[in-house]
Amino acid sequence: MARRRERFAVSGPGVLAAGDGRRPVPVRIATPGLLVEVRRDGFVGAVVACDHRRVTLEDRRGRRRSFTLSPGAFLVDELAVTLRPVEETAGATAGSGGADPGAASKALGRTASGSIPAADRGARTARASRIWVEGVHDAELLERVWGDDLRAAAVVVEPLHGADDLAAAVRAFGPGPHRRLGILLDHLVAGSKERRIAARVDHPDVLIVGHPFVDVWAAIAPAVLGRDAWPDVPREEPYKEGFARRLGFADRHEAWRVLSARVRTWDHLDRSLIQAVERLLDHVTAEDQPR
């Protein structure tokens, strides 16, 4: 099926509007490490470089590809965006994703994860070790809370977009003492599908941990939206859609935008998720320590 051509026109600072009257397309700053999906062919990778013409992405297998900065050509958090290099948006506030979620913690000399900020050592080459998570939302939560720690350790977080073929993906990655792999899974409880998937992976340089929730959304503290608990969603119903509907959001995209924006520090996350991520960080940086 041929894709309908979209026309765009500038409608204001930081926003591109579709020329046929549809909703505006936001501009996102292509900061290094930002996870991006290319709408044209589904390639997913982290930003490693961006200028006024092209962005270079690196996927979880280390493959790099460059793409033209066409309006609305990319997806971030499942939403169409237009990427812009950092230097073009320096000092801008519109369309830049809002205030720094860890600003309050940093003002107290702490990162959003509660750690002491490392001294700025400039740009660093990403280490070969990786952290894998199930989806983009998991990766965004780690960036919001542990972003400073990840950059200080030069650790890249990559989404699996599902874990059904985890054993094959691990074999393809080729883990080793200086190429460690940490994997975060949802619903890692006795008898779950995720527990069976994890059991198929047995390697000394691979650590698989998780939290008990069906989806990482539920690992966010209900108090961030002034609630005592999240709604129950029947197993036969898609979790995100059911979650959004029961809380009165228009759709799951709106629900995630609101929910994720409320996460400022690790105090807004369930302890099981915090402990899992801390273990992963220790594991993938263990190559720094003598065995």
C-alpha cells in the first residue's frame, strides 16, 4: 500500500504542523543517546551524531545508519517528531521536552537516582557492555532517573521490542568478560512466560533481572497521579489501552506523556525496579573491577 505524502509547514517555534490540518508535529532535540525509530523502515537506534542535515543512529548490534532530517520522519515514544541538532535548539524551551526531570535533585548535589554526580570528563566512547530493556518506555524511564549515571559510565540502554527471541539475541550479541549484558524484563515472577524465557539464557556475563509488574507503567508510583493504586486491567485486555481508558485519558500515548512526565526521581518508582536497575548497572560496569 502506498503511503500518503504529508505536507508540513512551520507553525511556530519548535513545532512543525501538518499541512492538511492534522495535529502539530513536535521538534525533539537529537541529544546523544536519545532512542529514535525511523518511520520509513522501522530502524531503531540511539543518536550518536546529528548536524543540520542528517542524524546518525546506532542500533543494539552496533550498526550505524544515517538519515536525512525530514519533517516528521522519526518516532520518539511512538510519536512522530522532527529532529533538530543540539546547537540549533540551544536555549529553546518549546518542543524540547520540558524541564530537566532531575533538576531538583541536581540542585541538591544529587542525580535523579540519588547518586553523587560524576565530574564531567567530556564525550566518551560507549563501552561494549549493554543494558537491554523490553521497550521504549522502559528505556525512557531509565534515562529519566539514571541518565546521568548511564552517561558517566558510558553505558547504552537498548530496547528489545519484545523478549520472545531473547536467547537468540544474546547469542548474536556474543557476551564476554568485557562485553557484559544486563537485561531487564517485565513480570519476572514464578510461572510467568518471562521467567521461562529467562531460564533459556545461561551465561556468566549475562544478568537477567526484572520486576513483578505486567508492564513497566505499573512500576511507577500511583502517587505521581494522586492515586493510592493503579486500576486492574484484565489479562485478556491490552494493558496500556486498558490503563489509559480507566484513568480517563484519550489514548495510551496521552497517558504515557502525562505519566512519564511526573517521574522526577527514583522515589517515584517501585523499589523492585530500582533494585533491578542498580544490579544491572553494577553488572555491566563490573569489567572495571579485577575478577
